[in-house]
Amino acid sequence: MARRAVNERKTIYRTEVQGNLARNLHVVPNRPEKVNGPVEVPRRRRKQERSTLSIPYCIFLAAACVLTLSLGAYYLQMQALSTSSQKKIASLESELAEMKKVNADELNRIESSVSLEEIRDIAMNELGMVYATQENVVLYKNTTQNYVSQYNEVPQEEDSFIKGIIKSK
């Protein structure tokens, strides 16, 4: 597309070339010049004015950049701390599971190594212990709690209990 313009208060013609013919597409009339309007600033000067930044705007941009960078660093630090805490928790949980397994194995070993019949035989034959009879049992009434705590010596029934144990030997 070729353009031809005449700026001397004359008509501007726009032409389009097709093949070897040039046609007039439309005629644009002259515009009257503005007498009391704003003065048009050349393009180069407008770009220079737009590209300059004011001091408050530069300070604002610098503060925004510093704030963004510091928040990003703080976020990364907290994320690293969280990750390390999660790893530590996982290692402690695995250590706890291992300890529970070792304790269960040790309990099974202890329970299987000692029989209750053997303990009863040693208690009755070597230590002279006997099963408690009805006269050896002292009953207390306690309706407020599920257990009894002894703060003082057992009253006079204790003498008969001790005598019963000594007589059985």
C-alpha cells in the first residue's frame, strides 16, 4: 500500500496500487488548525517525560522490593524449619515404634521364662507362705472410691492375722 500526503492546506489523497493502476480510494478534507488549543509535544520529548520516575515513586518501588524479598526469605526459612521438624518427628516416631517392639519382645521373653507354678511352689515350700483364709481377710467399707489407701496401722485384727501366719508354719 502506498500513501501520498500533502500538508499544505490541501486535500490529502490516499491511494492504493493494484497491478499497474493507482486509484483514489477516498478524499480526506483538510482539517483547520487549532488556534487556541494545547501545544502538541513532539513524540521524542513525550517519551522522555514518561520514562523519568519521580523520587517518591522510586522510594516506594525500592521499599516494595525490599519487603517482597524479606517476606520471601522469611517464608523460605519457615518452610525449611517446618521440613526439618517433620523429619525429626518422623525419626522420633520410628524410634518410638522400635522401642515399643523391643519392650514387647522383652516382656514376652520374661513372661515365657518364669512360670507361675514355679513361683507358687517356691512361695509355699521355701518361704512358707499359705493361701489366705476367711479369718485372715480384713474388710473395710468405702463407698466413695474404688480403692482403699492405708494411712494408719491396721487395728487389732492384725494380731490375729500375724498369729495365723506363724501357726501355719
